[in-house]
Amino acid sequence: MIDMDTAVIESASARVQRAWQVLHTVLDPEVPVLSVCDLGIVRDVLAAGDGVEVVLTPTYSGCPATEVIEQAVIDAIDAAGLGPTRITVQRAPAWTTDWISDEGRRKLREYGIAPPACASQPSRAAGASAPIRLVARTKAPAIECPRCGSATTERLSAFGSTACKALYRCLACREPFEHFKPI
Amino acid sequence: MTTPSIQVELSPSVQYLLRLGDTALILGQRLGEWCGHAPVLEEDIALANIALDLIGQARTLLTRAGELEGQGHDEDQLAFLREERDYRNATIVELPHSGAAGESRDFAFTVLRNAMMATWFRLMWERLRESSDAELAAIAGKAVKEARYHQQHSADWVVRLGDGTDESARRMRAALDTLWRYAPELFESDAVDASAAANGLGPRWDSLREPWLAEMRELLADANLDVPADSAFRSTGKTGVHTEHMGYILADMQHLQRAYPGGVW
């Protein structure tokens, strides 16, 4: 009996481990070089009955990719024979770009997207209300061009092709690029 | 029009959430009207992105309202199958983007309303992070970051246009004259928010008045715009009594669900 229990526990933990491996291959449909793990939205993977439970935290409230990602996660884990897969949405703590892995940041840069700077300023982390500077053309911190590395860049548009990005251009190499906004 | 309307049991907590959710929903719907029509491509994208965030926030709020109501109503039923009187958005968000000269869409009107509403939402979300309802607190923790970005962007435009050319300043003054009288509704308290404050669901709306006014005064000063005088006019959208514009928005929004009940993508 003891051996059987151990076997069950081992198979459950092996299942969770394999599910994590599978999740590293599930890509964000809007930035298809980042896996859901690189993006930092997989908060936990648990053994649940014969299958697994994946705990996800959404990026933006209105991100249209949220449901696509949930389905992709279910399909990938089921296809690996580890299902049935249950998705649990966990909203708190809210997702922050600080959860994007170093590997994810490297992949973003190689893909031509400038990765986000640190979002958790002390005043925000403490839960205090962040002061908003209501001044025309707020000077944004310099964003490095992901192609040539120059910090001489300018923002073209505060919003971009998806909720998570803004548009920039490099004044050195003249290339336009996207920037993953820190939130 | 074949799908019957749903009846919502409007407890104070459900009303409190519908007021927030409907205000986000209707503003998001209004901003969607700019898609393909904004003065420049960057602002077309910006307005669509802001609309998307607002509709995402509305979805979570309406879902939570349905859960608290306990009658099995989901976000889609609440968004598409209520009668006008059951929508509880503040009136300011249902006004069309019309300019003083009769243009169907006036960008000055849009950016000023966005600045007023993003400031209000940001203050509201900051308070709602402390809600006794864990789900609402979690929704607020996410939405406050989005509102902060919306506020920065729209405030930036208010300054550029208010302190811009004669034409842009004239349009901003006209927009301010129209919109300012609708702000008091955002800061009036009644039995609904008194109940929410008592059980910790969320703040009384009148507690946001002073911080909002302080930020708006600073913004309008930067934009070289005078704060309008107070008016005795009071709008009443959050109690379900709307302007003549509301029915047209709902006709647009509800048409598909009424014609094709339960239709999904």
C-alpha cells in the first residue's frame, strides 16, 4: 500500500513537471516568441484528479488573447496525454511585466520588441497612489532600440498593435520598433 | 427583436457594481465609434485600446454583479439583455461626441471626457483595491494600472489642445462647458453607495470629489482652461434615468443578441 501511494504521488508530481515542460511550448498568439511561462502568466500547475489544473493570471483586462491562450493551454496539455486540464483564473496579485522572465526579455529583444523596464516603483509597490504628472508631452525614460542598442529613440505612439505595446522609432538606425509597456 | 429582456434583482451591492460596470461599458462602446475615424492613426489605435480595456473591465464587473445577484445572469446577458432603465451608468459617458458646431465626432470632447473619466476611474480603482469583496479588489488591482495609462494619455491631449491653437482652445472650452455639468453625478452619494461603504464593498462616491477636483484643477490650469462655474443641473443615469442618447447606444449594442439569441463568435 505504501508503495502504491508513493507511486501515485510520484506520478502526480511527474505529471505536473511534464505539464510545465509542455507550457514552455505554448506561445502567446500576439507575441509568438514568448511562451506563456516567459510571459509570467502561469502562476501554478497542480495535479487535479487524473489531470492537471493550470492557474493563469490575465495580462490586460481587455486582452483579446486571454481566451485563445486558455484554449491553447488546454489543447497542448491534453495533446500530451496529461489532461483533463482545468484552467483557474487568478486575478490577484495583478500581473506585472516584472514577471516576464530574463529569457523572455532576451527573446523579445531578438524579436525586435524593446522589453519593459521595471514597473514596480517603490511608491506603487507600497500600494500608495502614484502621482501623475499632468504635463504636456511627459518625458518618457529612454528606451533602447532592440536592433542597434541606441538609446536615442522617440515614442511615436503611446498605444500599439496590441494592448501591451507602444510604438517607437530609433533615431540612430532609423528603424521603427515596438516597446512592451511596463505595467 | 425576439430575445426577451432579463429582469435584474437590484440589491444595493448589485447596483453598485452595475454603476461601475455600465459606466465602463458605455464609455467603451462610445470610444469604439472612433475606430477608423480618429484624426491620426496613432489616436485611432489609442482610442480603440482604451475602449478595449474599458470593455474588459466591464466584463469582469458585470460578471461579478451577476454572481452577487445569484440569478445565473452572465456578463453577456447583463450587457445585452437589459432594458434602458436597468442600465446604471453615469450620464456623462452616454453623451455623443458631438462638437459645438454640430460635428458628429469632436476629438476635443472625446479627450476631455476621457481625462475626466480616467481620473475618476483611477481614484475609484485605488479605493476599490481595499474592497471587502476579494474579487472586486482583484479586478481593481489590475484596472488601476490601465486607468493610470489612460489618464496620462488623455491629460496630455487636454494640455496640447487647451494650450494649443485658437481653434483647438475654442473646441476645448466648448467641450468643457458641455461636460462639466455632468461631473457632479460622479460625486453624489445615495443609499446605494452608503450601503457599499457600510459593508466595505467600495467607497461613497462623494469621497472622490475633492481628490478629483484637485487633479482636474491642476490639469485645466496646465491646459490654460478656466474651471467652469458650478451648475444646479444634475444628471441621473446611475439611477436608471437616461438621456435621449441612451436608447440609440443600446439599439446598436443589443441588436445582434436580440436578433440572434445567444449568438457567439
